[in-house]
Amino acid sequence: MSYDVTLAALAISAVLSSLVALLADLLLWFRRRRIQMTTPSPKALMEGSIQKLSEASKEMNKVVQEIIEEAKTRETALETLRARYESIAREEERLAKRVETLKDVPIEAARYFEEISRHQLEQAEKRMTRRDIVFFLLGTALTTAIAIVLRISGIG
């Protein structure tokens, strides 16, 4: 009987070992299958990489365009500043020549020209004052005449 029990225990042990091995093999198969299902194929990986690369390239193109626009703006500003600098330099040169010319003029001559200029300005001011008075009187006379005409015609 002990021989039968030992033989039965060995048989049960063998069956259980086979079942455990089969179960482990089945679990391993499911795990591989799940990994294969979750791991993208090389083609899918390549397509994903190409898509990411394409998006990155578009983003870089936008950045490059912004840099180009900023460079154009700065170049325009620089050209404006250069033109202004050249204009100011020419004006400075002209004024320097004028100052140099005036250094050679005697003070008496400068005072004489100042007197002439002042005299001409005073005469111009007198003419403008007379002109303003004439315009004022003409405006007053015209307004009065219009008021009289409107009153006579009964409108005013």
C-alpha cells in the first residue's frame, strides 16, 4: 500500500508539475502577446518619428520666418538711422563751414548786418500790423453792411 501511495503521490506531483508548467507557459504567452500589442511596430514607430519630425520642421520654419521678419525690421530701422546720421552730419558740416566763415567776419560787420536785419524785421512788423488793422476794419464794415441788408429785407 505504501508503494501505491508513493506511486499516486508521484503521479499527482507529475500532473501538478505539468499543470504549473503549462500555466506558466500560458501566462508567458499572454504576456508576450500583450507586449506585442502595446509595442508599436517598427513601421508605426518610423511613421510617428516622421510625423514628429515634420511638426518640428514646421515649428522651425515659423521661428525662422519670425527671425527673418525681425531682421528685416531691424535692417529698415538701421537704414533710417543711417540716413538720419548722414543728414545730421551734412548739417553739422554746413554749420561748421558757416561758423568758420563767420569767424573771419569782423565784429563791426556782424553788428551792421544785425542792425540791417533788425530794421527789416521792424518794417515787416509795421506792415503786418497795418495789414491786420485794414482786415479788421474791412471785416467790421462788411459785417455791418450784411446786417443792414438783412434788416432791410426783413430776414434779420
